[in-house]
Amino acid sequence: MTPELVAAVDSAVKQRHARQASRDEIAFTCPKPEGHANRDAHPSARWNRTKAVWHCDVCGAAGGIIALARRLRLPLPERLGHVSRKETGRWTIRDGTGRPVAVKVRLEPGRNGRRKDYVWFHPDGRTPGATGRRALRHGLIQWTGGTLER
Ligand SMILES: [Zn+2]
């Protein structure tokens, strides 16, 4: 958790019909509207900035600041966003001679609320520079009889 993230969550929470609920807590519209018949018209969730946790009295949704930031669709610092990401797919791209030229990896969940992200790197683990990355994305590497293997 970073002070920047706490500040970002705090200000996002305050835009959700917030009111001071107690000394340490702000009530705000629940970020899980599907848990409420009226989409939580009368704010039921509580955010504690000091402890960086939240809880909804009505639907029971609760958690730490990262989960809340995700629900509020706030961009997470890269480092934090990586914490629970998993590799869910890996492809090796080979040229016509069978030599691996690139590796493509799928990570889930993706950053900034996306379902997934793809990262590319050279078979030796180096990240391609901007030009190489563009070439890979646009398929400029010719697959002359090469195979795409899982
Ligand atoms: Zn709720």
C-alpha cells in the first residue's frame, strides 16, 4: 500500500455520496451495486482510511485497499497490480528453422481492470525494445512454416 493509493481511494470514495459515519469511517455508495436491490442508493459501505479497509454492512462485501481500488476501477501501481497476477498462457513463436524468436505470455487479471494482459519477451527473457515490441504486436515476424505452440 502506498500513500498515493490511499489518497486515490480516499478521494474516489468521497465522490460516492460520502458522509462521515464515525470518527474514523466514511460511509459511501457500495462499490458492489449488484449486491443491492437499489444499487445502494443510501450508502451502506464504510471506508476506514487509517486502517485502509472497507466493509459493506448490507451486502457483506469487504476487503483491503487493493480490492477496493480494483472495484473502483482505479489504476493500481504496477508493483501492486502484479501481486495476484497469474500466468495463464504461454506461447513460443519460432521462425522457419524452429528457432524460438519470441515468447508471449498471458497474465490474468490484466492491469487497470482489464481481464487479461499479454507480455512479450525474447526467449532469453529480455524484453524487446519499443521497435521489437511493435514488430511482434503487428506480426512482422514472418512465420515461414513456424509453429505456434502452447
Ligand atoms: Zn454492499
